[in-house]
Amino acid sequence: MTTASAARKSGQSWALLLVLCGTIFLEGSDVAMLAVAVPTIRADLGLTTGTAAWVMSGYVLGYAGFTLLGGRAADLLGRRRMFLTWLGVFLVFSMLGGFATDGWILVVARFVTGVAAAFMTPAAMSIITTSYTEGPQRDKALLVFAGVGAGGFSLGLVIGGLLTELGWRWVFFAPVFLTGAILLAALRLLPAETRPEQGQRDYDLAGAASAAAAMLLLAYGIVRLEHRSEGLGLTIGALAAGLALLAAFIVIERRAKAPLVRLGIFRRTAMVRADLGALLFLGAFFGFQFIITLYLQGLRDWSSLQTAIALIVMGCDAVLAPTLTPRLVNRYGNSRVIFGGFLLAIVAYGLFLPVELDWSYAAMFPSLIIAGTAFALAYGPLTIAATDSVAKAEQGLAGGLLYTFTQFGSAVGISAVTAVYGIAAADADGSPRAVLDAYRTALVVPVVMVVLGAVLSSFGLRGARPADGQRKEASPAARNEASDGVPG
């Protein structure tokens, strides 16, 4: 390959990665912007507390309920087709949310937007894992992808605060413009696909229906945990029905001629460990951030914009993930870097446990910067481990499983800290000191989650060598092929 053609191919690969990273940035910032805007939306539309909560929970239900199906659909129906189709759906329903005049319209818009994210995000990740050669180049692309997603969430907090000052509807309209730009670029840059063979296009409708229903009910039950004893029967019923459907799904998959999920994929212990680690890490991260937000706005009377600016330091992972983390992975391997990320998270959340009513920002800063660094070290390598050595035909499934676990982790983390806070505050006198004590109790939840994650990830250290994040040395020809047109 000539130097000119190699440079052209490399430029196209960078452009493709930029478009795919735009998608994960869109998904992260969209969630963060709405989180900041919900109090204003509630006041403007006169929503009840329950409806306002469902504006946020509707997205989680759609995302968690359909991510597994979305990932497999990318493998069976075409990654490019799924990416473009659901990116378009995301655009339309984001616009619908901006025009909403009633709470139920917002809830529907957010639910369908979550479903769209459940299909387009695994498709985007599987395009990366099938477009870039397995090894350091793919690892770097995945680390950039994960870092941009986390950075999108952090920047989305600030952008959401600014847009809410202009008018909360801009929180819905701004993603429309970004989505449109990504869609136009994707039409040109996404590689064409060959149609799957007939045997690969057999549809497991029973498996798809049972999986989606099980995930929806389990997500619904987890979200309802934050209500504690209120409607406990409905919560337990949803979780029990979800588990029953999950069991039915496993039976269906065992008997299906062309299963939605090949159950043998769960024999990949490294993948399963990475998925569970992602669930614990994301759950702890979002639970910690949720409690800090309540502390700053509820006890300290900080505005949403002040809170967003204070938390933006946690977005340091957007810089560290594509710069520092690849070097650490190449030197020490995925397992050690993931374990280090969990240890840093334990330190970050533990440092915030003695929080006081009059803490200065300087006192909070170490926890925030360490938490962002921990995210940079753990999340990207967990993404690599969850898709590493998985067959090309199942990359969408691997991505769907990862995002299913991360979405459930987010729901578990936020619901758990909310439930623990509610229990701790139930018998309190409502004074600022009592509320602070309840926050401190709730902060134990993310600490416990990352401790469990550290224990789980430590099993990956057994027999791990410093080079376990690298692949076997390829032949000179293969190395040249891998380096042509791949970011790095």
C-alpha cells in the first residue's frame, strides 16, 4: 500500500471513529442534560413527583429493556442498518420531547429514545470492533469511545445547566442538531455490509419477546426499589415475573434452532467478569454522583449550574482515557488496570464519607478528581475485556450484553442509594444534620459496590502477565495491514 493511500485510509478511519464517538457522546450528554433540567420541566409543566421521576426512569427502562435485543439485531440485520435506523428514531423522539406539553408525552418520548439508544449504541460499538484489527489499535479505539461517552455525560451536566437557563426545551432540541449532523456523516462514512446468509437471518421471535419482557420487568422492579415499602407488592411482583421470564428465555434459547443469544458465550469467563465489573462500577459511579448532587443542591443550596460546574472535574476521564489508559494497558494489561481503577474508586468514595455541612470545594476536590481518574482506568479496559476474542458474528451480542449490564448497574446504583437514604431519613427529624447523616449512610452503597468489584476483578489477576492486554505478535505483513488506516 502506498504512503498516500495509507494516509487516506487512516484519515477515513479517524473520521469513522469520530462519527461513532459522536453517537456515544450524544447518548451520554443527552442523559446528563435531562437530569439537570427535570426540576425546571416539572415546575413549568406542573408535573407530579411521580411523573417527573418517570421522565428519567422511562429512558432507563427503554435502554435496559432492549439493549440485549439491540445488540443481537445488529449482528443479524446489519450493523449499519440498525445504527442509521435507530439514530433517526432518536432524532425524531428527541424533537417530540422538545414540543411536549404534557408529562405523558415526555415519558413516551424518553422511553422510545431509550429504546433507540439500546439499538444504536451496541451497533456503534460492534462497528468499531469489526472495523479495527484486534489488538492495540482496536483497544485504543474502544478506549477513545468509552472516554468520549463519559466525557459527554460530564460536559452534558454543564451544557444542560446552560440550556436550561435559556429554556428547558433546548435540552431536547440541541441533541436533534447533533444527531442530524452525525446521521449525515454516517451515511457517507459507514462501511457497506454484505447481507447475512439465510441461516444467520433466522429470527428467534420467542426468544426476543421473552428477553425484552424480562429485561423490562427487571428494570422496572429495580427502578421501583427507590420507593421502598410503597407499592412493595408491585415491585416484588415485577422482579419475580422478570426472573420467571428470564428462566423461560433460557429454556427457549436452549431449544431454538437459531437462538437470539448463544448461551455458550457465557462460558467466556473474562467477558462475564467484565460485564459484572461494569455493572458494579457504573452503579457505584452514578450512585455516588447522585448523592453528591442531592448534597450540593439540597443541603448547600447550590444551583444546578453551580453543581454541574463543580462536577465537571469528574470528566477528566475524557482526557485520560485516550491518552494515559492505552499506555497503562499496553504496559500492565487490562486486568491490572481495571483492578487499579476499582482501588482508586474505593479511595475516592471513601474520602467523601466524612462529608460535613460546611465542606469547601477544596475538601471535595480529591474525591471528584480521583473518581474521574478511576473511571478512565476501569471503564475502557472493561469494554475491551467484554468484547475481546469474541467472534465477529457475535460482536453486536457482546456489546449488547455489556450495555445491558451497565444500564442495570446504573439503575441498581441510583435505586439502592435512594432506598438506603430513604430508610436512614425515615425516622430522622428533618434537620440538616439528620439529612447529612442519611447521605453519609447512602454513600456506603457505592463503596460496597466498588469493593465487590475489586474482589471480582482480582480473579483476573491470576496468571496475568504485564502483556495480557496485548495480543501475540503478528507477522510483519499482518502488522502492516493492521496499521494501515487504523487510528493510532
